[in-house]
Amino acid sequence: MLIIGSFLMISSDMRGGAGVFGWFMLIPFLLYVTLYHEFKSRLWLLLTLVVGAVLTFTKSVSDPIMISLPVSIMFGVVTGLRYYLAFLIWDYIRKWTDDTASIIAFPAIIVSLEYLQAFYTPFGVWGSLANTQVYNLPLIQTASLFGFLGISALMSWAAVLGAFFILRRNFANIKISVVLFVIIFIGLNIWGDLRLSTVPQGKHILVAGITNGQTVSKALPNPEDPDVLQNTQRLIELTRKAAAKGADIAVWGEVSTIVSTKGEKALLGTLSRLAKKHHIAIVAAYALLLPKEEQSELYKMKNKFTWLRDDGTIAETYLKHHPVPGEGSVPGRAPLKAIRTKYGKMAGAICYDYDFPQISLTQARLGVDLVLLPGLDWRGMLIRHTLMARIHAVGGGFSLFRSANEATSMGFDNLGQIRAAMTAFGDDESILIASLPVKRTDTLYTHIGNLLAYIAMFVLILLFFLAVWNHFKKQKKDQR
């Protein structure tokens, strides 16, 4: 069972993965934890989950190895430990309650733990069940109702029903749960497909992604290095070329260049004049190397973007709110804001920020129509991280443009449909032009937020105390 579970886990996500396996991968582990209770069995379960999750994420490893490998191992360990805790809690509830309570408990556990990780740890949504469905756009529409947790809830519900069917050999005791699941599953998929048949409304603007970014390994290069200066000049030329192609706004990929404090002032002066002359807004994403006296073991730079309006004035200076653990950049603390433009409300964030759903939910509640998201990945990640961000944009009901260095840039409308895409590898000119609607569509998730998670945690607490109570009563009875 552990071997089958590992195979399904590894096959469900990252490179070479198929989302369909995500619906089944938890079933073998549910069976195993039900049938084997020895301490040794628990250790094997822990080892299998951690190793399986690490192997899943390391499928994405590529140059730069010193960045992609540690990050992949970190996410794998966190995911494996989270699932291990989920199975232990579920097995205890299953042991001291009935089948109905056990079926309700498992989705409640998965949703609760994914919520706590996404909103209260530095690991965001990595390892979420929902991420195995990044290609399933009709199902992703569920995020507009309940956020990414709605997808995870549905998948974990399917898994526990499958496990009970195998254990009981029939649906007799769980037929109500099965019928309810089938109705909801079919209903959500039909509704998602119908939603995708609508036409997004609103004015369209041309967004240009500039992805000729500075290659960054473990150490940041000197801002005065000739190669860095040459790369910066090329970024400026590409931005000018994007303006000539009719782009209304240009977005650089994350850390497209590295500048000093003095160099930043010169760069922004050049970009301001370019924006004003060519009537193009610019979201310039770069790393500002801190002066040596301000550097520490934790912080070496500021990972930021400066948003210039098409008249050359600065609309926003944004620091990455959620640096990847070990990144070494000063985290942003300023409240998120919506930028009013002649096209509509816009906002921005940087790469890993969008693995934290609070960012997209806040922007949705600010009434944002379009989010611009500079990103930086590696070739092994290629398209997946961009598609992960799409889930949260669908939840918020806004269009999204992710300009990704070393990966795939994409533009999505407010339903998550791909309007343009370009890989950073190949002989293209490093400019992606996307025509995107600038008008949000209202979503239920924007209004109710994480209500599903709160309900899940409430139900989980009730069921856990019920299990403890039944356990306590059994002990007292045995003592008589």
C-alpha cells in the first residue's frame, strides 16, 4: 500500500505528473493507517510520506541546483509531515467515532491543515491537493466559490469515500455520502464549464512581459559588473520595443537586474523619461543590493518593483512581502494597495507572494481588475508555478499577468483562460504581449473568504472532542 501511495503521489504533481492521480493518491495511505497500528508501521508511514513528497518536488530540480534542490527538499519535507499529521488525527477520530464522522473528518483535517500552512507559515500553498489540478480549468472555477481549499476539500472527500468502499466492499453504509459527493462533483464541473462559456467583459489593454532577466545563482553579482550593466541596458531597450509594439504597460520578471542605491536612482530616472516619452506604464522588478553596513546574515537585498505611470511618476514602490525562506531579502510590510488607472484598478505582487492566498484575497477585496506579477523560477518548474498563481486569480475574479524569468510567462483573463504564453527559453525576443480584460468579475470567495476553513476547523474540533469523549468512556467502562 505504501508503495502504491508513493507512486500515486510522485505521479500526481510536478514534471511528468497527471492530475488524475491526485484524486487517488491518499487512498492507499488511508487504508494503511486503518489496518496497521504498530509504532513501526507509523514510522514507515512517516518515512514514506516524507520521501514520496520530497521525490515529487525534486522532479522539478534543474539549474540553478543550489537554489532549486534545497527549495524542493524543504517543500517536500513540509508536505510529508503535514500529511502524516493528517493521517494520525484521522485515524484517532476514525477509531473512536462512526463511519459518517470519519468521512466528514478527513476533508475537515485536510482543509484545516492546508489553511494553517497557507496563512500562518512561510510555506504557503505548496503541497496543497488543489495544486495537482492546475490544468483542470473547469474545476478551478470552484476557487471562485471557496478558494483553493474548495478543491482540496472535494479531492480529500473523494479519497476517504474510496478508502471506505475498499474497506467495506460496498457503499451500503456510506451511500448518502456517495450520492451527495457525486451530485456536488458533477454540479461543480458542469457549472465550471458553463462559467467558462461566458465572455469576460471590460476594456482590454496590451500588457508586455519583459523576461531578459539577470541570471542569479546563490550569490548576487556586483551591480557595477559590466554584464549586469549590459543586461540592464537590454531591459530598457526591450521596454522601449514593447512600447513601439503598442503595449500599454510593461512588466519585468522578478529580479531582472541588480542595482545599488545610486544605480537605482539612475535607472528610475531613465525609465521615467521612457514612460513619459512613449506613454507606457512600467513595472520594473529588480534587486536593490543593500549597502554593506546595512547587510546582515538574514538580509542582503530588497526584492522589489517600482511601478511608474505612463506620465513618468511613481505609483508604487513594492517590496516582496513573502521572500522564499533563505532568499535574503527584506520583507515588505506596507499595506497592499490598488492603483487607479484610466483602464481600471490594478495591483502587483512578486512571485512567491502569490503562494499566500491572503495576498490575492486582499487584492480582490480592494476591487482590483488586473494583477501584475513579476516572477522568477527555474526550468524544471517551467509552467507549474505560473498555473498555481492562476487558481488564486480565479478565486479573486481578476485578470493576471505573470512575467516569469527562467520559466513561462502567461496572461490570464478573469476566468483563468490563457490569453498569451511564452517560455523564457528559446530564440524569441523576450517580449510577450497579451490583450487582457481590465474588469473584475465578482466572486463568492471575495465575500466569504476562508469561511470553509473556519467551518472545517470547527467541525474538526467537535469530532476530535467526540472521539476523546468516546475514548474516555471506553476506558472508564474497562476499569469497572
